[in-house]
Amino acid sequence: MFRGVGYAEGISFLLLLGIAMPLKYMLDMPLAVTIVGAIHGGLFVLYIAVILYVTLVKKWSFLKAFLAVVSSVIPFGPFIFDAKLINQSEA
């Protein structure tokens, strides 16, 4: 669940930054930001809720939860965070 929501949130952020915002500011098409922004906002809230859930159920440390939240506001952050989690679980 965490992985799927993280990927969806990360992709929506990249679509917002890489497609919707250039359409708005370069081609005067603000509807793209309205639609993609709303989807991304919903996925961001869901991602934060899933981080809270995983922190409580899986007993994540405060640092791990904090890094998960910070990764959500960095382009490609959720993908990098997920890769780090996979590496930690394999070790």
C-alpha cells in the first residue's frame, strides 16, 4: 500500500511540475494545473495519511517518518525513499 501510494504521489508531482505548470505558464492553459493539482493534492494527503498509518503500525522511527514526508516535496523523492527502504529490508 505504501509503495503504491508513494509511486502515484511521485508521478503526480512530476506531471504537475513537468507538464501542467509549463502548460499554464508557457501556453496559458491553467486548466492543466487545476486538474493535475487537485489529483496531486489528494494523493499528497493520502500519502501523508499512509505515512502516519505505517509509522504507527510498523513502528517507524520519527526520523524515518520525517524523511518520508520530506521526500514527498522533492521531485523523484518518493522513488528514492522507496529504493532506500528496499535496500534496508534486504540488508
